Amino acid sequence: MDNLLAPIKSFLGCETPDAWIALASEPANLSALLVDHCNCELKAAQTAMFLIRKYAVDKSSGETLLAWAKPYEEFVYHRDRDLQAFLARGGKKNELAAELKPKTGFAHGEDLIAKMVRLIKEEFHHFEQVLEIMAARGINYQNLSAGRYARGLMAKVRTHEPATLVDKLIVGAFIEARSCERFAKLAPYMDEELNRFYVSLLRSEARHYQDYLSLAEAIAGEDISERVAFFAALEAELILSEDTELRFHSGSPAETGVSCH
């Protein structure tokens, strides 16, 4: 595990504060953490899907992607969602109906598609795994408002291409790297089932961060270390500064107390 985490720790600008670990590992906060984790897995898949649709494929392939996401989004956004019916559909729903075709004019289309499709498959699978864990524990799924973490990072994305795409990929790398670091930090404080589950996620999360970063480097076509350092400092500031909500990527708990809702 140390070999896996060493590059992650080097990439991130700080480690998760002990105060966040203490709060997140409290049994009373487990339900809130799992619900947010579940939402994060789906958001990660949706983000990757957006990147493919916007930059790498034609309209027909974009529609194929939307059809892939439909069962997951129907479950999440319908008030009368049926968890057992959703889970009973099994792994078949996590399959692309057709091969995606790169559109012309974007040299990195095939690489972006390959890396992001693999990420989406894994994130959808993780989403279902968290749902199953929640269901077994009597924890109901619910939509949560987005925390300040992702908003804070995306607010600094440049607004001209290809810089926008490069920055979004760098942001993706930091979100995945932080997820990996937090799974590793939390695992020792979790019960046996969640300990095993969080440890099992480390390898894929580490690869996701590497895939995002390698795509950013290739698409930029130049050294991106300055931009990576910029987002490393911003991400560390968001992690170390006080937060009034407990989220999987929230900052240090505020002294006045933290809401879990």
C-alpha cells in the first residue's frame, strides 16, 4: 500500500487533517459519509462522461453514452426510486450498447475515450457497491447538495480551450487523488467490511488520478507543472480550511460544529 500511496502523497499539497478523520470515523456520522461517497461515485462517472461527449465523440456516440447513464440517473433523480429493482438489473446495465467513435479534429480522442470509459465503468460499479452496503445497513439513499470542494476547484478553471480541458483534467486528478488518500486514512477506523471495501478502492482511484494527469499532459503539449502546482495549493487550502459540512472531500471541521446533512 505504501508504494501505491507514495505518489499520491507527493502529488497532493497536504494530508487530510486529523480532525476530519476523527469526525468522519465517528459511528454517528457513518450514514452521512456513505451517502456522500455514493453521490461522489456517480458524479465522477458523470464528469468523465461529459468530457467524452463534449470533446471526443460525435452526436451518435454521445447518445450511446446517455443511454448508458440512463438507469443510474433515473434511479438517482426519481423520487419513487426502487433500490431493489435497480440492483436486481445486475451488471448488464453497466455495459455500453455500442462502440464509441472518436470525432475528427481531436488528436487525443481515442486515448480520452479509452481512459474515461474504463473510469466510468468502475465508478458505476463502485456506486452500486456503496448502495448495497447502505441497503444492508438500513441507510436510505438521498441526493445531497454539492459541497464547496469541487466548486472551489472548478471556479479556477480557465475559460479558453484547450486550457479549459487541461484544467478540468488536472482538477479530476486532484479529486481522485484525494479520494484515494482519504480511503487509506479512513480504512483503519472502519469496521471490517468497510475496511476491506475502502482498501479495495485504492488501486482504481490511484489509476484514475494518473489517467487524468497523463491526459492533461498529452493534451497540453507542454509542461503543466506550474498549473498542477496552482491547483495543488488551491486544493490544499480547501482541505485545510474550516468547513461547516461533513462531506467526503470537506475541509477541516469548524470549531462551531459541523453539519452532516
